[in-house]
Amino acid sequence: MPGSDFLFLVQCSATKSTQRLPAESIYISALFRKSMDLARAVPGSRQMILSAKHGLLQPSTVIEPYDISLTSLSRMQRASWAESVIRDLVRRVPPATRIVMLAGSDYSDPLLRPLRQHFTEVLEPLRQRGIGRRLKWLLAATNCPIPAIYLECFYQQISRLIKTQGPTPLWQLSETTLPERGVYYFFEPSEARWTGQLRVVRVGTHGVSINAKSSMRGRLRTHLGTQAGGGSHRSSVFRRHVGDALSNRTPTLANSSWGLGQTATTSVRSNESLLESEVSKFMRETLVSWVSVSDTPSASSDRAYLEQNSISLLSTVGPTFDPPSPGWLGTASSREAIRLSGLWNVEHAGDIAVDGSFLSVFEKYVDITLDGKASAGESLAPRNWKAARSGQVQLPI
């Protein structure tokens, strides 16, 4: 996502320098400084400061020290302040800009409704957090190798999908209309983010090799298993990982042939049937949402692009802010990547490679999915994105 899509609105602070200085220097509280650090960490982003006295300030604007806060103003004065800020923003900022509010409720509440009327997306990562928790979040976010605000943008789009799609219990997919091709996002009922929103636990797609014929429905059916409770972990990496974790948590389920080879004899499959059945029970409890991506199968397809960038973002930033619950089954996995990332993914987990256009492309595919369109008509992913992830080409950020 190009950084210029972001505008950070940072609340001023009561703690100020006693000298006439640029606005970005006159406010000296730790919360203000950390908020500005976070905003500047997003390449190409813009920052503006919410001031009780001046309204909307450019960071470079030189001002005198003052002692006014919104809480000291009357209700009519606060309403006038909010109208002035919104009027200034609408005049100076394109409507497609993503607004990130780094402010307390006194400053954000009067602005949120009109902001959402005028701008594409409004994010409020510090909402309902005390000052101590805000500082902790800002410190962790500033130290992330990938801008942490990308995670909030990603989940804003996931929320749009969930509101329309449910999400859908995996066992109910036979009753659900699905696109032929797409990227899917798994959830577990007991796994939630810090916001209370469901946390993504696996990202997947299907048939990204040239001339592949598999459909999204067929792939999800393979993960689910059969109506009788059977299944084949040799045809589903997801099932294989879940079976491994179940075996580690309940050693009586362990089977020495699990995960070995691409085929198995009838006798081997019979010995594995109990564990396959337990995996199918787990799978029936999972939930899924998806985006429709009707592209041509290839390793550089838009589906591969969305899948790999989603995994990179969730596995790199997610554990800091949305760690798995202590009881999450994945904590019993033999694979370190699963335990550390909180995802049932191994490939691409931990890759610090989320390119600048990913979230914009993801949002467009969410729009296509919710509008019921068949396809985008052309690739939306950047050219050479596959080479860029391999370090061969530097994409613009």
C-alpha cells in the first residue's frame, strides 16, 4: 500500500515546551512522541496534529505555547472545533485517503462520524486503551519490521467480508455459493484479536501451478474431510499440521506413518483413521471467509500474491498484537513456524516481505467479492511481484 494513502491525525499533548517551536517539537509528552514515531515509520505517510487551540496543524507550523484542552471548552465550542477540523481536512485531503486516528476519545469522538462520511477508511488502533496500554502498543508498533497499521487495515477488510459471509462454518460449504477460484481465510471460534474480532488462523488458495484444474470448493472439501468423518492428510497440508498437533497434545492418537509419503496402503490408512477422524472433528468447527479471484493459474497469479502477502503480514506483525490463546491447538505443533506465527501456515510464515500495494489490491478484491462481480478483468497485482519477494526487484513502497 503506498504510504501516501495514509494520513495520521495525532492528538496534541498538555505537556509542552515553554518556547515558540514547530508543532511537532512543542508537544513533548511520551504519548505524542511515540505517536509521531509510529506515523513516520510508514513510508510516505502524512501527519497532522489535532490541537485544541489551533484545530488542524501541520507538524512544521510554528506556534506559541498555550494552555487549552478540549475538555476545558463548552459543548458548543467543541462542536465548532470539530466542524473546523473536518472542513479543513475535506479541503486538503483526498477522499480515498486512509485516516489513522491516534487520539483519545475527547478528540476522536467528535470527529469519527463525519470522517467516515468523507473518507474511505478510518482506523482507530488506540481506541478503548488507557495511556499505559497506548504507550505499550505504540512502542511495539514502532519496532515492527512491517508497519503495524497495515495489520489494522487488513482486518478492516476482513471485517467487511465477515459481515457479509458470516463467516461460514466449513461444514456448511455445500449449501454456500462459492467462486470457482479465490483466496480463503480460516478462523477458529475460540481465537480472537485484542479487539474481540476473530483472528485469522490460516490463509490458503488452490491450483496456482500452470494448467491447474482445482476449484476453491474442491480444496475446502479436502480440508474438511468426508461426511463420515474420514479424510486424507496427504491431500491437505492443513489436515497434516492439525493431526500433528493433536498427536502431540494427545499421544494416544499418535501414528508413526502420519505425514509420510504422498500415498499409503489400505492398511496404513486404516491405522490412521482415528486421527483422521479427530482432524475432521476439528475442521468442522472452523470458519471460513474468502475473496473471489478469477485469475489464470500460475505461480505469479493474483491469488498467490494475496496469499503470500497475507501470510507475511499476519505472521510477522500478528504475534505481537494478536498472539494465539494459550489453549490454541497450534501451540502443540512440531513446526516452530506455526507455534511462533499463530497460523496453520509454514510456507511464507515470517517473511518480512509485504509490498506497498498489497492492501490496496486486497481491498479491490474485497470490493469485487462483495459486489458479486465475476472478476477484475485484469491482474491487479504489481508486475514482477514474484521476483520482488525473492529480492530480485525492489517494488515501490
